[in-house]
Amino acid sequence: MLDFLASIGAAFLGFLAATGRLAGFALSGIAAAFRPPYYPRLIVRQIIYMGYFSLPVVGLTAIFTGMVLALQSYTGFSRFNAESAVATVVVLSVTRELGPVIAGLMVAGRVGAAMAAEIGTMRVTDQIDALTTLSTDPFRYLVLPRLLAGLITLPLLVVVADIVGVFGGYIVSTVKLGFNPVTYLTQTETYLETMDVVSGLVKAGVFGFIVALMGCYHGYHSRGGAEGVGQATTHAVVSASIMILLSNYLLTAAFFGK
Amino acid sequence: MSDTRPPKVSVRGLEKSFGPKRVLDGVDIDCGVGESLVIIGGSGTGKSVLIKCILGLLHPERGSIRIDGVETVGLKRAERTALMHKFGMLFQGAALFDSLRVWENVAFGLIQGRGMERARAHEIALEKLAAVGLGAEVGELRPAELSGGMQKRVALARAIAAEPEIIFFDEPTTGLDPIMADVINDLIVRLVQELGATAVSITHDMVSARKIGHRIAMLHRGKIIWQGPAAEIDDSHNPFVDQFVHGRAEGPIQMEVRAV
């Protein structure tokens, strides 16, 4: 019994220690923003990599999500003659929740993993130590450009995901379900409020920061060659995904909770 | 008249552990201005840890590290960055940046670390590549396109690009064939001499140690157990040094061999 309690205690202490390390890492990354030199070329490169090259995967997942959402909500609402609510459900679901969450998870899989693998490989091949010996702060050179890129890029991707997701719902509703296009668009516009879009964009900024933070953190602390880099990549994606879903609930409660 | 300057590098009572394993257990060592000190020892005896502590990449639990007589343990970030300007480092695996071209690797410390213009840094990078026997065309390649020996030479060019006062060499000949190893040793001797730099090297290659070192020290179980002029290594009268120098399995140094 004592062994069992001791193992729970050890796990809890380990969790607290890991949380402290992550918080310290995030603060070091943020503090780097207030100390020159800055590397604008690296920030732009990360924005292009994280944003432009993620457009296809985010666009595809968003359009299919909007299409499925229209189909399913039609199936449900038609049971009590509330089909007219489909447009409202699609636009609110996409802008408030599905746009930012789907884009965040896709970017975590595509970019968070790549960040962890790249920085992890630099760690195990002494490239990060080499940066330090060349009078270059790894937090300013490696971590800060990625954190800023995450913060800036994901909201832009979510704008695209919102438009494409709503368009997917529109296509299914008008072509397959027989909705009148003008009525559908009118309902979409009537019930959409600025706060719905803004809350989604704020969420996207937070998710982008989380994806970059977890990719950098796990890569920076990877150990033990190829196996360690592989583990860092897995941990980066899993932990970013969990934190996205957790923070999504907290942000939703903060924005819309009673 | 005797030299009254403090040692370029002075280490006293340095201790460093990883969990329960004490890797450095009170290391005392000095390296004079313009001297080439080689630290030898078996794998896992803490040679790399010692060099990383001096560079500030690892933080020792106890002890003192003085550079030019100034204490460096516990330096603040800005002071550490300024101190790094004195250092050059050749890593065991070269540690070249994969995403950059060769000349950008060599010029990295000049551009990012010292804010030099790219055009001027490019010129210096080509000069340094020429100094290690590599042509300008190599400068346009990526590190992955180079052989192991060429990567070591590029890393050497990077280590000397900013003309540092102290250069650290971590196993400079590991993984190279004997001829290329000798080429690297010759380059190290010549470049360190031309720069008038102080050199601290770690190696278990005795051919390399004899060639590049003015003085040799042996690290064993976290302590310096012998040090003296390179020419006296064969007359150390120390059974640990004798066993290591002659590469004998039998002797006071017992290798830890565990069944898998």
C-alpha cells in the first residue's frame, strides 16, 4: 500500500517538476523577445513554413469538417423541423470551435513534430552547444522565431479555415440538401457576431503558441540520439494536442461561460 | 624574467555530478598563455564534461574556473556572451549547421555573434577555408555533401574564424583515417601557432596528443592523476598513465564491462 502511495506521490512530484521546467522554458522564450539582437529573416521563414505550407492540410480538413457538419446537423434538426438552423450551427461551430481546434491539431501534427525533430537533432549533434559557443543565444535564434511564428500564423490559418469550412457547409447544404443559396447565406450572416470570430482567432493565437512551445521544449530537451529525437517528436505532438483541447475548454468557458 | 600573468585557464576543485554519478571530483588544472594543453583519459572519464564546464555549457556544483584570472562560474548571461568571444570550439562530431551552406557555417559567429556584415564575413570565411585547405567552391556546399574529414576541417575553420584567444578541441581526430588525422593535427598545430592562441584539447588518441600538446594531463575517475610536458609522457612512472599510453588491457585501470 505504501509503495502504491509512494509511486503516486513520485508521479505527482514529477508532473509538478515538468510543469515548472516547461513554465521556465516558456518564460525564457518570452524574455528573449525583450533582448536584441532579433532575427526577422528567421521569423519570416518560420511564418512561411508554418503558415503557407500548412494551407493545403488546414484547407482540406476545414472543408470536409464543414461538409460533414452540415450533413449531420441537417439529419438531427430535420427530426423536429428545424432545418433552417443548419446555416447558423455550421458558422458558429466552425468559427468558435472547429476552425481553431482543427487547424491547431493539424499544425501540431505537421509543424510541431518537425520543430521537435529539427531542434532535437540539433541538440543531440551538439549544434545547440555550437550556437552558444558562437555567442548566439539559442532562445533568441531558435525558440523566439518559432513562438512568434506560431502566435502570428495560426490566427491567419484559422481565417482561411473559417471561410473554407463555412463554404463546405454551404456547398453541401445548397447542392445536396436543397437549401436556397441566398437564404443560407443570409442566415449565416444574420446569426454570426464579431465575438464569434474574434474568440476563435484568440484561441488560434494561444494554440499556435502552444504548438511552437511544445515543439521547441521537447526538441530542446531531447537526449540519446535518434531514439530520443523520435520520443521528443511524439511527446511534442501528443502534449500539444492535449493542451490545445484543454485550453480550448478553458477559453470557451472564459469567453462564453455564464 | 618570469611570466607574471595569470594562467589563461585555471580550474580549481571542480566537481560535477549527474544524478548519483560524480563525473568530476575535484579537478585542478592550469593552462598558460599560448600553451597547448592536452587532457587524455578513457571514454567516460569526464573529459568532455570538463571542457563543457569551462565553456559554460554545463554548470559545476563546486569549484572555480578562472579565465585570465577572472572567475567565470556563475556569470550572468550578458557577461557569459561577452566571454564567449574569447573562445573557439571544435566539436567531436563537427556540429555544423545542416541548414546553412559551408561558408555560412564558418561565418556564423561573425555575422550572428558579432554583427559583422555578410559580405565581409564571406571574405573572412573563404580565407579561413583556404587556411584549412578548402577551396571557395566548397563554401557553397551543404555540410551533408562533405566527407568526415572535410567536415572536421570546416569545423576547424569555424573555430578559428573570429580569431579566438582560447580554442578547445574535443576529440579532433576521432573517426578519421590515420592520414586525415595527421592532416588535422598539423592544421591544429599551425593555426594555433599562427593565431598565438591558447589551446585545450581532449583526446584518447596518443599520436594526436603527442603532436599537438606542449603539456599533457591525464583525467581518471574525475581527478587529474598526472600532468607534465608532452615529451615526458613515456617516463611518467605512473602505472595508470603507462597503461593508457601503451593501450594495455591489463593494469590498474579496470574497464567496466557488463554482460548485455
